[in-house]
Amino acid sequence: MSNVVDATDREPELDVIDSLTWMNSKEAARYLRKSKNALHIMVSRGYIRPRRFRRRLYFRRIELDRMLESSTS
């Protein structure tokens, strides 16, 4: 039995995230591969601008992509 994962195998949740324009905190944290707490720290420091709707935070995927592309490391 082989434990090697084929490169074409993807997690089903990531396929759903690829089609989203807006993400809640949990989805955005998973997309960035960070914890929800790390995401909220990034918001408090002004790195990411969330939108609030009914006491929940939402993030635009395109803004998360821009942040990832502009990051240095």
C-alpha cells in the first residue's frame, strides 16, 4: 500500500473555496492556512480589511490573494 498522495488529489473543501467570492472567518483562515486567531490578529493590525454583516466578518477572496502576492517571505 502506498501512502503517496497524487498531486491531482485535492481536499473537497478547497474546491468549494475556489468558487467563493466572499469568505467567512473560518473559510478565510483555511484559505490563508492560518488559525482563526491569527486571522483576527491580522485584522486588528490592519493587514486585512473585513466587512461586517450581522456581527460576522467576511473577506473578499481577491483581497486575500492580493495580500498573499504582496507579502515578502
